[in-house]
Amino acid sequence: MKSIPDPIFTPVAENIKANREDERKTLMNGFAGRLRTISYKALSQKMTPTEIYHLLNGEAERIENEAGELSHV
């Protein structure tokens, strides 16, 4: 019985996986940086809990809009 050869596309699949992992890391680093910026703004401007709530909601809407735009790419 012959053995089945390894698929030729394996290096391509590994490259795609590596690119996706890199993209996720980049997105997470960007998100962490944005959260730090927001937290600094809240502290430096001595924002009230209500103001922080509105700031975070605005950021959530911005992220949702960006996610929605990705489907049009």
C-alpha cells in the first residue's frame, strides 16, 4: 500500500496561519494601547463615572463601526 504524500500547500497554510497570528497580535496591541490612552484621559481629566461611561461607549461604537467596515473590504 502506497503512502499518501504530504500536501503541497502545507507551507502556504502555515504562512497564512502565521499571518493571522501576527495580525491578531497587532490588533490586540493596538487595542491595549487604546485602552491605556482612554484610562489616562479619564484620570488626567478627573472624569466622573458618567463621563467615563460615555467615553467607553463612544469607543465601543467606534470599534463596531470599524468592524462593520471590514465586511465592505
